[in-house]
Amino acid sequence: MSSINVMETAAALPAAWSSSSLAEVGGACMKVLRMDSASVPEEVHAAAEVLLVLDGRLELLLEGVEVAVETGEMYRVPAGARHAVGPGSRGTLVIVEKAGA
């Protein structure tokens, strides 16, 4: 496998919140997407996921509590936790989740 430029992959996506799978490793899928200040409705997953902000800021609502995730930071969303993206989130986000989720 050759190297992947994650920022170029994100920039080439057709629209914000449209993700591209980068790789699958050990049963986990790694995806990248662009955030554009729009909010995303609440969701719940059966498995935990990791949200890594490459640049910008993620405004996360986790079980009704606001959490800001800044450039270079990651946040682990526990399995079964209600979470949503609040307005104002912008930049590039990597999501690591169970493959097939």
C-alpha cells in the first residue's frame, strides 16, 4: 500500500460530511471528511468510535453535554452514547469506527 495524503483526500471530497474510507485495520475503518459549520443530527452506535480533528474544531454534543475538540485532539465516543455535531464545526475530521458500521 502506498501512502495516502489525508488532507488531499478530504479536499477532493464532493461535499462536506461526505466521507471517504482511508483504510481498514484490525476490524476498524478509518474515514476522513470535511466539516462545514452545519450541524449533524443525533446518532448512536453499537461500538465506540474515535473522532480526530486534523484541523479546525468539532462542536460535539455527547449525551447533551457540549464538548469542543480542537485541532490535533481526539475524542472517544463510547458505545451506545447519544451524540451529535453542533453548529460551527469546521475543518477536517478523521473517524475510526468498527468496520461495516
